[in-house]
Amino acid sequence: MVSPKTRAVLWARGAGRCYYCNTNLIGDFISGNENANFGFVAHIVARTPNGPRGDEVRSPQLDDKTSNLMLMCHQHHKLIDVDELANYPEQRLLDMKTEHEERVAIVTGITPDRASHVLRYGAKIGNYDSPVAFPRVRVAMLPKRFPYQNLSTGIQISGSVLTDGDEMFWITEPKNLERQFQQSVGELIASGEITHLSIFALGPIPLLVQLGALLGDIMPADVYQLCREPAGWRWAEDRGHIEFEVVRPITTAKNIALKLGISATINDDRINSVLGTDTAIWAINAKNPGNDVMRHEDDLVFFRRLLRTLNNDIKVLHGQGHTVHVFPAVPVSVAVEIGRVRMPKADLPLLIYDQMTAGASFAPRLTIS
């Protein structure tokens, strides 16, 4: 029989969550009233030899050992012991137990200064199914950061029939973004209530650049990238980083273009068709561009450094009084950083272009100045 002391230790190690699905288990396990509280203390090696994964010798020895116990919700307790017993041998459950308890140990070891305000920006942000919904983004912060007071701030594009293909969209939505930002975030930053931000943004690229410009580079922040494979906001752990290529024109020209080919290749002809051939084209390209190319946080940091240097080089070569025409094919995290990196009092104004479909002509959308 599992003793109250063992239950208490197990509760602490598992943080009161199901070891299988991480669901918060309601109630007090120490009381022993498991059925009423929708939680179960599950044995890896059964209490009796004829139980699930039972053993003549080890079952009585391991009955009250925390090393042999897991917290389970009703559904998954039944799954491992009855419905799919053959799929859950002892070693698989031991691995599951180790992974869960190590994760809990990491999370509970985070100090208060690692708290971060979560800022979510995107369409349908209030819908749980949105990729920017809070339950989907907060797990990406751990173990480096954790959400301040387990809350988040959402800025949303909603209530409008306009799309980013409509000219009126680019008149109303930049103003809407600035208004919502100042009300929900700007005032808290100004008052000192926010000391660190974790940013999860998904939307039209020019608006993401504007969001970055509103945030600026003074407030410490982590910008996250939505990945397709594996799906989610967590930075990948596999190897392989972006090889960047920087292009600097030799001479000045009438127009200045900044080409950012990170997600896809942008041919110079497409820029010349918009600005004319008398254009100095600067560029930061990925040697192997793709939709899921931005997978590592240090790649984003390296891009920031390249862009900061390039902004200064553009100003030195061309002088003041110009506007940089930005043609981006970039991941969402890069778009936010384009705005954050720009220094308002030092760098040239940016005119951000956008395209509706692959290969379509670029159209000017909004100015960051």
C-alpha cells in the first residue's frame, strides 16, 4: 500500500500533473481520495504479481517506492494498464517518468528574474486554435524563461473584412496596431512594469516590421519563430545553421534597395521592375533559403548583427535624405527584428514592400520612419 509520505513525495516530483499528458490533476493526492480527485498513483511494476507488469519478487518490494510510481489521470491510467498494456512495458514507463520529472525539476528551478511578459500578435489571436494562442506559445519559453504570472498580452487583427491585398487595409491596420500596442504594452514598458518580453508574432510581414519598430531594441526581448517541422514555437535542437551571404553595391545610385532573401530567393529583376535599373541593391541572403530555414536562436542573433552593420554601411555610402526600399522574403521572427534593429535617430527610413503570391510583383505597404 502506498503511504501518505510516498504520495507527497510523488506529488512534489510530478508537480501534480499527469506523467503522460501533463494535465493538471485536481485535488489532494496526500488525502488518498484518488477517485474523487480524478487522479491516480499508478504502479510501473504492479503491486501484485498478476497485475500489469507484475513480478513475483519485485512487486512487493517496489509497492511503496517512488521510483516505481507515476501520477496519472484516469484516461491514461486505464490506457497503460488495460487498453494498451502491451504497448507500455516497464522500460517505456520508466523513460516517461524520468523525462517528466526532469522537466519539472528544470521548471521549478527557474529563478524569479527569468520571468518574461508574453506578447502575442496575430490574426484570430483569441481563438484557441490559433498558432499564437497562449497555451501553444508558453511551452516554447521553457526552461530559459517562464510567463510572468502565467499571463500574456494579445494584439489582434479582427473585426475587419479587409485583407492585406486591400489598399485600405494598409491605412487602417498600422494605426490599429500602434493604438493597441500603446494601450496594452507601451504604457507598461514606459512605467517600468515590463522588464523583459517574449514575442510570438504571426501576420503580414510589413506589420511585423512595424511591431518590431514599436518595440525597439532597448527593451530586452526574445523573438520566437513558428516552425513547420516539428510544428511549434520552440527553437530546434538539431544541427545545421544558416549560411548568410551579404551583398554590397560598389557605387551609389538614385534608389536604395535592401533585399532580404531568407525564406526565398528574390531576383534583382523583380526589384528593378519596381524601382528602375538605377538602383543600388544591398542584400542579406540565405545560401539555402526555405520556409523553415530559421530554426536556431543564434541564427536570428547573427542576422541582427549583419543587418545592424548593413544599416550603418548604407547610411555611410549614400548619406542622409534617402529612403531604403526593403524587399523581404523572410521568416516572421526576422520581420520583427528588421524593425527592432533599426535605430530611429541614426538609420534611414524604411519603405517596406510586400507580395501577395510567390513570384508576384512587390507593392509598397508602409514606411518606418
